[in-house]
Amino acid sequence: MRTLHEKEIAVVGVSKVETKYGYKIFKELVKHDFKVCGVNPSGGEILGKKIYRNLRELERLPDLVITVVPPPVTEKIVEECRRIGIKEIWMQPGSESEAAITKARSYGMLVTSRVCFLVRTGIWPEAKTNTPSSVTHKPGHLYRKIDSRHFIKKKT
């Protein structure tokens, strides 16, 4: 099983506005050395990284898409993910809808919703009191299990 650090992640809804969650999530993933790229219809550059206008423009197909957009946009992103073959989507709180969740699952996608990626992975301090125990999956690599499907490499 690959850890979240080993996965290519696309944040859809990344923003240049530092108070928005699209910016905060992207910034934290960059800071914590995730393989991350940003998607926003405006394109441009944020934190020294090229921002792509849509998922089809990405140089590599991401393993995981994190949505930080309104629910109707997430529903469209689910369709785009299906068309290009993305199998996992994480809908940030406020970006999910029952329609998006149901549609993604019907397409066979692995769906995580109703929980913040940064809190679940323990990146944000609020999560530190509820972080799961550490587990080792490969000799010399220490990982923390964050749920039944996801692991994050611990900083050494």
C-alpha cells in the first residue's frame, strides 16, 4: 500500500488568497513535501509552483484529487476524474455533496469526505490529540496509519 507521501496529489481549487482553504491546504502539502500540484481555472503560479487550469493539463495523472471547491464544481470534477481515469478523490468539508459522493462511488472511485485532509493526516495541530498509533510497513520506514486506507510517512 502506497503512503499519501508517495502519491501524486492534485488540489482542485487552489487559491492565491492566503485566507482561503485552497491556499492553506496547498501550502501545507508543499511544506510537508507531498508530491502536489494545484488546479485553478485561472492558472498562474502559487508558492513557486505552476497552477494548471484543469486536470487534463497535468503533466502526470494524479493518484488522488483533493477538492476545495463548491459542491456543484466537485460534481463536475468527479466527471472529469472519471473521464481521465483518476480513481481516488478526497472531498474537503464543504466541497462534498451526496450527489458527488454517490456518483464517484458508482464510478468505482475511492471517496473520502466530511473530514479535512490536513486534520486527518495530523498536519494541523488540532488533530494531534487524536492521531492514531504508528505502524511500520517497510523496514526502515515508519508510517502513521490515519485510517483503514491511508498512511502517512512520519518525519524523521
